[in-house]
Amino acid sequence: MTQPNFDLTGRRALVTGASRGIGQAIAIALAKAGADVAITARAVEGLAETRELIEKSGSRSVTLAQDVRDVEACGGVTRAAAEMLGGLDILVNNAGFENVRPSFDVDEALWESILSTNLKGAFFCAQAAGRIMAEAGGGAIVNLCSLTSYVGIPTAAPYGASKSGLLGVTRALASEWAAHNIRVNAIAPGYFRTAMTEGFYENEDWQSRMLAKIPQRRFGKESDIGGVAVFLCSDAAAYVTGHCIPVDGGYLASI
């Protein structure tokens, strides 16, 4: 029996927001599968640890400063990454921002900040990468969606709007770009303890309530996410496009 091909040797990847957390975990997983990986964050200094871990795995890494809210920068950084790596086969749109706030208190500045990062930035990074991939004959794009792409979470209206929109973008681009041999999929992480969500986990009451809703009765670990990303970027997923895989311990299946 032939085993699925999860090998990414020779592939060139770009992961946005890779300085820590889920972005870092995905970048390292892609590198361990054989890909060379360009990584971005707003401050390039914060990427040192990720780059070191990628290079320890035997893959090549380059670091680039990027604010995905800047549309021109999305194109420029993507082209620079492709030039430095010799091409671009994979994009992981991980850069994201959240600021929990009751909906009555959401102002225009907060709305713009969240939507510009999570939705606009992801689209224009995908557009820039897609152009490169189309010229080269194909590629794979993975967007980081969320449970809020599927369900309403109190105090997360702007974030939910951005991630629901990103799921729509994922499906639209998958339909449109299949003609260019570009697959576009998404991952929806459940409750993962990261720097962005740390404030919630400091509340033991909140932890108990959330764990009761998760069939596996545990929160996600960074090691839970990398394998899904590798699968979606590899030839093992050659006939998978336009889908979002929840990595949530069964949360969505049980509500």
C-alpha cells in the first residue's frame, strides 16, 4: 500500500505572524517536513527563536518584518520571500489580532484594527502569493480561521466577523484558483493557550467552564496544529480545497 506523501522537501513556504504560538508551531512543522520557510512578524527581532528552531531541523529560513495591515507591504514582503527562497509554493496566513470587548464598547478604531489584520491582510497576502504560484504552476494556501468562523462568541464580534469573512475568502479563492492548480484551505483552532489568549487562562473558573464543553477535556497544544498544516500543504491533500478543518478536541461536533 502506498503511503500518503507528506514530504515537503524542496517546497518554499511563507508563514505570517510566526514569532510565537500557533504561527511558530506551524513554521517549525513545515520545516521538519522538509520545507524552507520564510517567516514574518511586525518586529523581525521577535523571529530569532523561530528561525533558530527551523534551522535546527535542517531547513533554510529567512526573516522579514511585515505589518499585514499594509496592503503594499503584503505584496512586497511576499515577493521578497519568494526571491530569497527561489520561489513560493506555500503560504500560511497566520498573522492575527484580537481584543475582547463588549459589543456596545467596540469603536471604529478597534473594528478597523481587527478586520485589517485578520481579513484584509490575509486576503492581500493570498493575492500576492497566488500571483506567484499561478505563474509557477500551482501551490497551497492555508488560512487560520477560528471557532468564531462557525459560532458566535460573546465579546468577540469584530474577531468573529473577520474570521467568518476569512472562511468565505477561503472558499471563494479555492473555487477561483483551482484553475491555476492553487489549493486554498483553512484551519480553525479551538481553545489553544497562546500569548494572545493568556488572559482567559488565568481565570480558573473560565478554564473549568471551557473544558466542560470540549469532549477531549483538554485545551489544544501547539503540537496539535502542525500536522494538520503539513497535511494541507502536502501532496497528501492534493484533492482537498475549499475546506476548513477544526482542530478543537471535538468542540464543534458536540454543540
